[in-house]
Amino acid sequence: MINHLPKAELHIHIEGSLEPELMLTLAERNGLPAPFSSIQDAQAAYAFSDLQSFLDIYYKGAGVLITEQDFYDMTWAYLLRCRAEAVLHTEIFFDPQTHTERGIDISTVINGIDRALQDAKNQWGQSSHLILCFLRHLSSEAAMETLEQALPYKDKLIGVGLDSSEMGHPPSKFQAVFERAISEGLLTVAHAGEEGPADYIWQALDLLKVSRIDHGVRCIEDEQLMERLIAEQIPLTVCPQSNLKLCVVDDMSQHNILDLLNRGLLVTTNSDDPAYFGGYLNKNYDALVEHLNMTQEQAVQLARNSFTASFLSEQQKILFN
Ligand code: ES4
Ligand code: ZN
């Protein structure tokens, strides 16, 4: 039943949907050394101890993406998953700096992803938005430069976000960049409270003016913050399988997502980097049923929240609900 529930996905890094099989195909197509000698080797390497240990492998994997067609093929594979899993709407993150730092033009990245989104929309009505993420381990100047490079493609973007290594890179570092993005009419989100403290969630809200918090599970450590998130119905895009694989939680049975839901927070469930964390959106719903005894009603609430928390217009939300 849950697998067929109409859902939206609000936290998916498109580079994190690059499966080992396609990675090896693209490496060969581009005449590059394969990041792994086999699919089995790749899967064996996907044993992470924290966020950084994952990011090191994730950026290496993204190195096989060279041409516009590569970005198209990666995005297309994810969109086929959306169709198969009743993900009627998806808001996709991409990391341009992972590619521009390697000499790939931002137009190659955006045009490849966008062409796949348009084809899926035309072929089966797939709804989607695209969110440009800044890498927070790089400088705020580099983020500002990336924003400038992206502005000619502004019409293809709904907003900007902040991802990569959280500790030591607080939201405050990017306040000026986000102010500029907002002045250009872009919405804002940020990863906060995944590994970082609750204070980073406050900063994301107050300094970056975010509409949603990505992850945010450490909000539970700050009761005043909890009350604000409930009162203002600020969405959290929680990623259970990601939190397990990156050791944010020791065991899925200890995940706080249903506690947050029951307290009245607007929480959603998402796959984050499905090729690396062992599954797409339905796998994340299934894990909550298996390990947290999630009820049918709670699953329906999460699915409903995913549309409520989306950047669809109020009119579009009515059509989906
Ligand atoms: C990410 Cl799980 C996670 N956290 C922060 N940045 C990311 N980029 C891709 N996945
Ligand atoms: Zn993420």
C-alpha cells in the first residue's frame, strides 16, 4: 500500500543517485579510470563511519560525469525510479561546484539535468523542481561566484541550498550569498542539524531565511527550537536510511522521525543519496514500518506532509492531494 502512495521527494542529491553500474559505464564512455573495479567493489566501499567518509567517496564517484548527456542519463535513471515508486513530484539538489571545480561548465550540468526533467514531464507528467546547492566546505566567495554563474539559468531553478561537511561551516558563513539569491527571487533551504548542533538550525532560519531544514534531526536537543518548528510548521526533510548509514543514529529503531511527527513537526521522509545508502524513497518508508512500527496513518501523514512542504504552488498542491 505504502509503495503506491502518491509521494513527493524533497531531499535527493542527484549525484547521490548515480548507481555503480552507470558510474562504470560513464567512466568507460569518457575514457576515464573507473573509480571502482567492479560493482561489488563499489558496494564494499560504501561502508561509512560519518558524513565526511561518505562525501570523500561521493565526490570521487561524481568525477565520471563529463558531458551533458552524462548528466541527462544520471537524472533520467532517477526519474524512472520516481515513476516506478509513485513519486509524483521531486525537488532535486545538484552540486555545481563538484563539477565546475573539475573544469565542467555549469551550463553542461544544468542543461543535462533540465533536459531530463523536461522529457519526464512531457512523457508521463513528472513534476519537479531543481535546487542548486553550495558546498559549505568551500569559501563563501566561491559560492557567490557559483551563484553568479547560475543566474543566466535562474528560470530553471526554484531555489538554493547548502550541503557538504557541516561541522565548522555554519550557515552564517553564507549569509551574503543567500541574501543575494533571495534578492534574485530564489527560495532557500539548508542542511542543518544532521551532524551539526541545533544552533545551526537557528542560524539557517534567522540568517539564511530558509523555508525548510534538510535533516534537522538534532532539533530534538533544543526544546525552544522544537516549539518554534512546530508553531511555524517549518518542514524538516528527514532521511532515515542516510542517518543510519552515516551513523547519525546507531540503529533505525532509535530514529526520532516518528517522535518528531507525533510532536506535530512537519516532517517528511526522503532518500538523500539513494545509490549510496541502500535504496530509494519506498525503501525509506519500508524501513520505518519495519524498525519503528510506523502505522498506515503515519505513513499517509508523511506522504501528505511531503506535498505540504514542497515548493509547489497552493493550486498545484490541491491537484496532487
Ligand atoms: C549529503 Cl547526506 C549529505 N549531507 C550533506 N551534504 C551532502 N551532499 C550529498 N549528501
Ligand atoms: Zn542531503
